[in-house]
Amino acid sequence: MTQQDRVTFVINTLKEYYPTIPIPLEHKDPYTLLIAVLLSAQCTDVRVNQITPILFAKADNPYDMIKMTVEEIKEIIRPCGLSPMKSKGIHGLSQILIDKHDGQVPQDFEALEALPAVGHKTASVVMSQAFGVPAFPVDTHIHRLMYRWNFTNGKNVVQTEKDAKRLFPKELWNDLHLQIIWYGREYSPARGFDLEKDIITKTIGRKSFLKAITTERTSKKK
């Protein structure tokens, strides 16, 4: 297969597996999405989706959020981990949204990344999912699979994002990044997966990775 053949194979397979794409983080508007994505750092989406209804019942907009203290926010979001940093970030960005953006989440990468606790990945998720702007947020699943599928060298997420944007058509980025996340969770997790069910990796996977899997299988049978 040429590289373009492999790219086409991935696109078509993911479209077949996920014709309708579930949204990982429950939200109702750009602000609640922003907060949910911020909370998801080093925390599972399942856990975030358990915590956000409790938080949003008290404050689902920046005006109500700043009425809470950082300590009150921290207590609610504690199960998500990194609560001291995240609570300060949530309170701080809410104040900035009011002071600088009329209480609205800006539709701008630079303005989003200037907010406390908001990095490039968080900004990319908000731009793509809330505003429909083409972006390719790279999480651990995408970083892992882009390497497994031999589309990037795996050095860092910055390089992985560049390679993803170079290889895949821009009009598909917003769907693809979600499809790859779901595929990674269901069929190609970090360890303990069934290669026979992981049709994409089995078909186009990096040779060194496939060899390592085969060697591991063989050693287990002995």
C-alpha cells in the first residue's frame, strides 16, 4: 500500500465503524465544553461526565462560576484529579471571559490559549466541537495510533498533529479526531488488545510494532 492508500483505508474504515460519531464529553454550549475539556486532563471522560452535572447544577456559565470560591470548585471537581490547578483555572478563566469577552468563549485559538489552564489541545477541541473550525486535537489515543499506523514518528504530540494535518483532508479533521479516539478506546488500547479485532493496525500497522506483538504472543504460548 502507498501512504495515500493507507490514509484512504483509515478514513473509510473509521467511517464504516463510526458513521454517527458520539461526543465524548457531555456539554450544552461552548462554555460547558471548555470546562469539561479542562477537567479531562489526566482524567477519564466517564469520570468527567459524572462530575460536570454536579458542577454545572451550581454554575454553568462564567457569571455563576465566579460566585463560587476556588475552594468550592475544588471540592466538587476533586475526583477528576489535579483539582488545585483546575479549580484556579476554571475560576480564573471565568473571570477573564467576563472581563475581556462579554462572558462568551472566544472563537479564536490565541484568545483561548491565553486563558488559565487552557493549552493547545483544549483550545483545539473547543474550536472544532463548539465552533466547527477545522482542528486536529491530539490526545493519547491519537498520538498512540498515529505511531502504530506509521503516520508519525511518535516523538511528541506537536509533530503528531502536524503529520495528521498533512496527511488527512482538512474537511475531515473534526470527524476523524473523534473517530480515532473511539477506535483507540474500543479496538486499539495501549495494552492488552486483540490484534485480530484491530483491523486497521493489523492491516497497515508499523512493522516493528506488529513484530513485537507477534513475538509477545509466541512467548506467551511457550
